[in-house]
Amino acid sequence: MSGDGDARFDVVSPNTGQQIGSVPDGVNADIDAAVAAARTAFDDPSIWSGLDPATRAGHLRRLADELDARKDRLAGLVSAQNGMPITVAGQLEAVYPATLLRYYADLIEGQGDDVRDGMFGGVVEVQRTPIGVVGAIVPWNFPQTLASFKFAPALAAGCTMVIKPSPETVLDSYVVAEAAQAAGLPAGVVNIVPAGREAGAHLVSHPGVDKVAFTGSTAAGTSIAETCGRLLRPVTLELGGKSATIVLDDAELDLATIGNDLFVATLANNGQTCFLGTRILAPRSRYDEVVDTLTAFASSMAIGDSLDPNTQIGPMATSRHRDRVESYIAKGRADGGRITTGGGRPANREDGWFVQPTVFADVDNTATISREEIFGPVLSVIGYDDDADAVSIANDSKYGLGGTVWSSDPDRARAVAAGVRTGIIGINRYIPDPIAPFGGVKHSGMARELGPEGLAAYQNLKSIYR
């Protein structure tokens, strides 16, 4: 993890606005070197791609152990860089990578041979082989969780990796590199290049890369898809979202009962989460009650330094991003939305990039704040007439990533959930599970991560007739 160029970028604390680190800014030559190392490690089957599944699985479990030994450092560094509350970082960033490595180690060991009786006589053997060198581009909001969505199944399949983290969250990547070395991963199997967009674009189009995996904005994903389409290069894209939280007229609204699950579904990580249901669809018969519940919920959030264990809402990741969130709040107010709580900066936070959790009432699904991804702690409450109307409003979006349905009737909730055009949806809770495919439809992406499907995304299929 070193740079060929002289440029560096500073890492700034979102809590204080002060510099907390500085790292080399990778250039195209660094990407070239990383791809060459990954190519060498892949093309020689004795290094990685040709190892038997049990041997690769052993490597993954050792890497998981080394990450576990560093989990507190990982959580602390992520929280210090992007404003994620330390309790959230400790539950996700510190745990998910090792969990996925062990899951895919088990999966690859148990995959076994696939031999089928042919319809025209003989048998067909279906071989699953690693797809090759993978270029992975990871965002700043869940840097290690989302990186592991890619490297855990890819390494299990026998692929080698070039990972480009976001400039906003790079210090944690050094800990991962340290863990990979301590685990004894062969040289060239995992390569990490901290760099900006230009180097990322170079990685996507690099002739030595066989597949691209990207999590980030829809605009960037569209550009990556165009490049990969021209090169006939497989790509996995997990992009933006503007998901619906559908509150049915029989839903439980006692915050003492649903508060934690509602937080995960709507405001987790300061609202800087792609799958959050920030469009709250409320039945007109209980509209005021839903608005009052959400207002009490949002106004009760403890805002503070992300490294404070008592903090529920930390700062936005950068000053630029705070400006963006605030511009949407101003737009919502200008378009006639009624702010019931929040709408500004907390009075006791002069330093850092803080925004109050904000709830808008009296908006409809045509409003800008209902259509565009804000990626901050801003909720819009939209009324609907009946279940069919709720589903119609939920589907009236260019996005289709997450969502939830809240009801005391499981069968009714499942029927509503089935009608929502989205990649993932929860009933009375929302927690993505490693065993299930994760990803979106429409402008929220293509292909899937996690589950057996996540492993299959890094494998080529070859049918041998005999």
C-alpha cells in the first residue's frame, strides 16, 4: 500500500474538522502494479487459484482470526473517519468481514462436485472455476463491511483482488493489509490501492482485470457499467436507493417496542446507508399519529461525537456531504414541506459536520426530497389511501433496493412486501443476512452479493460432456 506519485490526501475527522492522517494518493502506475501482482498470483495455480478448496478455506479462516484480533482498531478508525457511531462500527465494521470470510470458507468447502445425468445419454460435469482478477471499488459509508461483500466470496472462489477504498476511509485499509500479511496470504492475492476517481476509472478499464465489483452512487455505477459493457466484462453494481417504509394501518407504533428496529431501517449510520427506508408511507387514517411518532423518534436521537458510545447520530462524513444534505433540507422547505423536527445543525456542535435528524410532513411522492437520494438523516412522510396505493407509491421510484412493511398481521405484510419492486425488503425489521442475496433492481444496481449467489458471481461455469 504505497504510492508511486508524490501526491497525498489528508484524512479529516468529521467530528472536529481536524486532520487525523495523511496517506499517499495512488496513481495509475500503482493500479498497474497491483493488477500485475494480482495477475501473477492468479495465473500461477500453485499460488491461489488452483489451491484445493480446503486449503483456500484455511487461509480465509486465518485472515478472519487476524481481523478479529484487530476489530477494535478497525471500528475505531472507521468511526473516526466517516462519523459512524462507534456502537454501529463495533457491530458491523468490526464483525462482518470475519463473519463473511468464515461463511464463504464453509461454503467453498462444501460445494463439491456437480455431475448430472444427461438427457441424451452420458453425464455432464459442471465445473466452477474462479473468474480471475477482480477490481473492487468500495465506498466510504461502510468501508470494511462492503469490501468484505466482495473479497470474501471472491477469495473463496479462487480469485485475486485489487481493492480501491474511498479517500474518505483509508486508514482502516492499512489494518486489513496488516491482517492479510499476518495471516500469511500469498503475495499478490490481496492488493489495496488508496486512490481517487481517476485511478478507479483506470482500474475498471484495465486489461488485466476480469471482473469489476462496485458499490456507490448510481451515476458512477452507470459509467462503470458502460465501460464494462464495452469490454464485455462482468460487473456487480450495488447502487443508490430511496426505499419505502410502509406503515400499515394496523402497525404497532410504540417506540418502546419498535424503536431499535425503526432506527436500523430508517436512520442507521446517520442516514448514510443506501438501503434505508427514508420515504415513510403512512395511511391517511393514522397520518398524524405516524408523523408524531417519527417526530418523537427523530428528536430523541443523541447527537454527538462518533467515538462516544452514547452517540446515536454522528456527523456527516465530510463538509461537502453536509452541504449536500442541507441543500436538500432547504429544497424540501422551499417546496412546501413542513419540518416537524430538526432542519438545522445542533446548537452545541460548532465543530464537525453535524446535521439534526429531520422529519418532513405534508409532502407527496413527487417532491424532490421524496425522489432523490439524500444520504442523510432526513425522512419524508407521505400519505396513502389503501394497501394497493401504498405499493403503487413505493414502486413509483427509479430505485429499488430496500424497504420495510410494518404491520401486526404477518400475512398481510408479506402480501404487501411481495408487491414492492425491490431487491430486499423486511417485515417489522430490516437486517441484511449473510446467507441471502443482497442487491437492487432498476437504478439500484445489477447482480447480487452475499449468500451462495455472491460466491457464484465470482465463478465461471464450464460444462464437460462425457
